[in-house]
Amino acid sequence: MTTALTHSQENAIDVTALTGAERTVALYASDMPNGRRRYTADQARAWIVQGAQRVGPGELQRRAEYFRGWRLLDMHGLTTVQVQARHEQRFPNARRLVLAHKEASGNVSRDGMTDTARKRNAGAVVDGECPCRGTGGIAAWGPGIELMCPVHRRAQIDAHHRASRAGA
Ligand SMILES: [Zn+2]
């Protein structure tokens, strides 16, 4: 696959400092087999560390944000051909991605998440042109009927919450 990185910093990856989506991306890139079975908490943790080392911190965060952006659109049936194609290029094995997501969720509930990671956890980026074209609203079903964009409307809401918390 990829060559192993051996920087001392990357040998000290703490899984709790990674968001849920970053752990999903790491598991996808790890040696975790595709077969559906139960793994120990230690094994899952070791694969997250392995995958995170392989992908590297910047790329891990980038892929995780794209994964979240795709997922939010997909959950609402709003993925475009372009966004879907780029997603499938990044994660060609859909079944493995589901498996990685399940293992990552399990690890998040067992090991928890640092505050810094939690602040990053909702981060989502659309790889391509978002159906809302950055406006936060998606024209749907007929004139004057607009859907809220699950990616960009959410970002606006989160920013608003952050601003009001900071002001409190
Ligand atoms: Zn959007």
C-alpha cells in the first residue's frame, strides 16, 4: 500500500485526539480486513493508529471532512454525480467504508474524544460543487421551495452557536 512513516511524532498518535470521521478514514487505510467480525478494542485502536500514520495528519483531516460532506449530502439524497464520483474514487470499497465507520463509532464511544477533536468533529467539506452552490439553500420540487443544505446551512448554524457561546 503506502510506505510507512516513522516520524517519532506520528508514533505517538492518540486516537482520542482524532474525530470520528478521521478514525473512519484511518481504519479504511489500515490493515483491517474486509470481513465482518468483532475485533477487540485494542485491535481497533491499533488499526486507527496504523491508518492515521499511513495517511498523515493533514490528509487525514482533509479526507475526513470530505467524507462528512459526502455523508451529509447522501443522507438527504442530495449527492451530485461529481461529488459521488470523487467520493468513490477516494473510497472505492463502499462496504469497507461502512465497516470502518462502525468500528470508528465503537471506538469513539469506548475511548471518547478530546475537546479539540470534538470542536473539529462536525467539520464537513463538499469535494466539488455543492448543490446549494454555497448559498445554504437548495431549490427543490418547485418554485419558491428551498431545502436547507445539510453541509453549509449546518456550518452557518455551528458558527452561530460558536459565536454565541464565545459571547456568553
Ligand atoms: Zn451546500
